[in-house]
Amino acid sequence: MMLDLLFSLVLLICLLAVSRSATIAEMTPDVYTDLSYSSCVNQGYSYYDSPSQTCVTCGTGFSPNRNLTDALGDYVECECALGYYATYVDCANTDSYTTGVVTRGSCVGMTCTACSVSLGSGGVSWSDKSGCTTCNSGSTSGIGLDLECNCPSESYHLQEYNKTSGAKLGAKECWACPSGTKRISTSQTIAGVYYYADRYTCQSCPDPHMLMSVSDGVYSCTCGTGYTLTGISSVGP
């Protein structure tokens, strides 16, 4: 009797294990293909879609929203890419009709349209993707392959608003950075601090007596006159 009960218990555990493994195997595409919490980005996807619990790729005109990430470092949504502007639709309580048949849930809340459609090859998007503009010919050095205005060097940053009045400029401009600061073009660690790339900001070294410089794309922080460098950058600022 005891052996029969033990055998039944082992059989039940095995069946549960098979059922669980089948459920994991049916995830398409696999969120974590190696079951070791590999992120969606590391698997070549754009972001993690929590409602479907799958890794997803952004479509044409979209790019991952790099301001929103989860615990694994995955992006959690897409936004319009550079060179595209966003158009929003309120999908609340709406239906889409096709030949008289209601298709619920097919409303597209945001579409991304290329600025070249309205402004030609000289069109770029505002940073908030609210519309399109151009690059100021006097201060910028044209449009790059990423469909964004270029500045002459890392000593300049992009500007969209008048710093005095706050009014939006007629076109994007490049303004000079304050002395000792630079625009970071690629996210990286400098002097023990991790800096995120930002076209619109001039960033400074961790110590107010340091000066940031860049040569051939390599950034560094050096002490000003009368000060000596101390500490080890590998352990932080």
C-alpha cells in the first residue's frame, strides 16, 4: 500500500514537471532562450513587451525608448526614431471596422512619419518628436547619417530653445559649451563616472576643479592649475 502511494506521488511530480517544461517551450519567441535571464536586447530584439511577455522588435520609423528600462536593462517600449515625428490617436473605447466586421484592439495609438515627407532631405525631428524642423546653416554642419543635425565638434551642443525667452527656435542650432565642459557623443565612463550620451547637454567632470577634454573621440579629465589628481578612477569618482 505504501509503495503504491509513493509510486503515485512520484508519477504526479513527473507529470507536473513535463507540463511545466512544455509551457516554457511554447513561448514564441522565447523571452529567455537559455533560461538564464538573458535580456531581450542581448538576443537582438528591441524591447520587452510585458503584456505578451515576449521580446519584440520596433518597426520602421521606431526605435527603443532609451529612457525606460526594466530590471534586466531591457527597454520596455518604442518611440519615433530620429528623423520621424509622432502622431497620436486616442484609442480608448474605439473599434476598427473592415467590411462591416468589428475588429477590436486594432487601433494604432501612435504612428511615426518621416520628416522628409514634409520637408525633403533637409528635414529633422524635434527632440520630443512633436514635429519637424531644419538645421541652422550658420552654426551646424549639416545632417548626419542618423538623420540628426551635426555640430562642428564636441565643444558644441544642439539647442532648440532660446535660453532667455524659452521660445522654440526656427531651426536647430549649435551653441558653444562653457569652458571645461564637452558634449558626450558616446555613453562611456570618464574619471570614474558613467556618462550618458546627450547631444543637447554640455557635461562636466566629477570635480569642479577638473577640465574635460577630448581628442580623437577619447575623453579625459585633468586637474586645473594648482591642483593634483588623487584617487583611482576604477573605483569611482
